[in-house]
Amino acid sequence: MRRVGPTVSEEQRGIGAAGLAGASERPGAQWQRAVRMAGFNCKSLVLASLLGLLVLLLSGPSQAQSNQDCCLSYSKGRLPRWAIKGYTEQLSSEVCDISAIIFHTQSGLNACVNPKEAWVKRHLLWLSQKLKRMSM
């Protein structure tokens, strides 16, 4: 049968071959097809991502080798006992330059103090007794 009158082709309507194929495909199929055409599959993409993450982790400075966490000098003031919630000991025989006690305060601050001072020794004794009472 012959059609009379103007006919409109699929390209003129804006559909085209890709549009017809895309209409019947599920969402994301075009992206998957593009990835397959590029020569990648999901396993190689995951492997490349993990390898990139590993390179980033290994290229950054380790915390043990950086001086950011080390005390470089001592605080001059004395801390009241009620302000201290814990401490960390820094040894000069390890990575850091000086030996120090780092008192952690209730307000979230850290104070580097000289472990040889008498008031520091008293505070450490008080903290150890407090810990002993808590563990009973």
C-alpha cells in the first residue's frame, strides 16, 4: 500500500536509531555500553580504584614520623587536677626530641609539661590512684 501525502522520517522527528534503542533499554545501559566500549569492566575499575587509594595512603607521611604530634617545649603554667582527664607519655628515645607528659584536659586541650617537675609527678600519682580506685 502506498502512502499519500508528506511522510516524516524517524530522523526528522528527532528519534533516530539511538533514540529507538535507548527507549527500550533499561536505565544506565548506555553508560554500561560506553564503559564496555572503552575496554573496562567492573573488576578492573574496582582494582584501579583500590590501587589509587593504596598509593594515596602510602605516599602521605606516617604519624610516627611527623613532628606534628610531638611536644617541642613545655607549658609554663600548672594545671589544676580537676581539669585533667588523662595523659600520654612522650619519650625522647622514640621519635620526639624531648621527654614530656601530655595532659589531656576536660575542655579538650593538650598541655605538654616537664615530667621531672614535682607537681607533675604528684598529678601522675593522683591519676594512677584514681584509676586504681575505678578498677576495683
